[in-house]
Amino acid sequence: MKTSIRRTLKTLTAATATAGLIALGATAASAHVTVNPDDTGANGYTHLTFNVPNESPTAKTSKLEVKLPTDTPFTSVSVKPVEGWSAQVITSDLPKPVTVSGTTVTKAPSSVVWTADATHQLGQNEYQAFSLSVGKLPAAGTTVTLKAAQTYTDGTVVNWDEQSAEGQPEPKHPAPSFTTTAEDGTAPAASPAAASPAAAAQTSETSSDPAAVWGIVLGAAGFVLGATALGLVLAGRRGRTAAK
């Protein structure tokens, strides 16, 4: 019986260590600048939340710049205040005129810059959420890419501007992005099976949320540990039966 218990305890230790490694991997995978829209319906307005982690072991994050699309520009951009951070919405001439809701647009917000004061710069193991209210969103099926530049106090600038390709490994510095869906209140034209790629794209975007990743990790770890504990109980019962 003692041998069985020792073997089971070793399994439990290994399972716990594996769960820890999985958790660390999930943390590393989610340590990107990401964007989470609360609504992706075409021709509507949405709130965009950018989650920005500090990834430097020696410097602090002092500035974030997000580039807004110019081929499908937002005609309305509002910034949610963040304590200790000033925000500036920059408007520029578009590369070419664009028609938005029947109106020809030649200028539009092209970027938003947040700058921290010395007290609110992001240190190690810290992150900050920055929110925008934008509209109108482009037609359904459009990928909205929002390239970002993260500046550190040592002068380092990390550009989150690499495009992700289906079937390819995620790039080191992927650009925050999301895909628009059918206009709110409008029945989708395609069948549920045909519409699944758009739904999958939205799910892929939101799954980068660290909270969602941790939920999956902890659920898997709980299953492994529960199964191991059951094995320990059964091993004890077999030992007592053999002793009789």
C-alpha cells in the first residue's frame, strides 16, 4: 500500500508541476497589446478596450500610440479618461477621400496617444486598460487593424504591427485587430455553418483575454488534480483489502 501511495503522490506532484507550466505558458501567450470590442456590428458604434502589459524587466511603459484605420476611417472617436495618463486624438488628411454613410470624408482621426505622468508609468507585472468609443464600423467581414506602439522609459519602442495569417504561427508582435459582423438587428444572410468563420474570428480575438485563458488553465488543472486524488483513494482501499 505504501508503494502505491508513494507512486500516486509522485503523480500528484508531477500533475501540479505540469499545471503550473501550463499556466506560465498561458501568461506568456497572452502578454500582448490586445483590443476587445464590446460590439462588432457593422455600421454601428463600439467601445474598444486595449489591454497593455508591461513586458520589460528593467523599464516602465510611459506611452502608447494606437493607429486608427484610414481606409475605413472612424468619423467619431472619444477617449475614456485614465488617471495619470493624458490622451490626444490626432486628426489627419486621409490618403484618399472615403465615403462614410453617404458623406465624403477627407479628414479623420488617425491615431490616439496616451502619455503617463511619472507616478502612473507601468512597472513590472502591471498592465493598464485604455478605452475608446468609436464609429461607425465598416461593412461586415472587414478586419479592423489597430497597430500600436508601446514606448518604455529606456527609450525602447515595441511596435505591435505584425499581421497574423491563418494557418501560420502567431507573430511575435501581432497587431491588435477584430473582424466586423452583421449589422445589429439584421438577420445574417448566410447559414450558421457558412457564418462560422466570422464567429471563429471573433472568438479567437476575445480568447486572448488573460482572464479567459486562466479560466481554461485552472479548469484543466482541477480536472487533473481531482483524478489524481481519486486514484489515491482507490489505492488506499486496495491496500487495506490486500492486508485483510
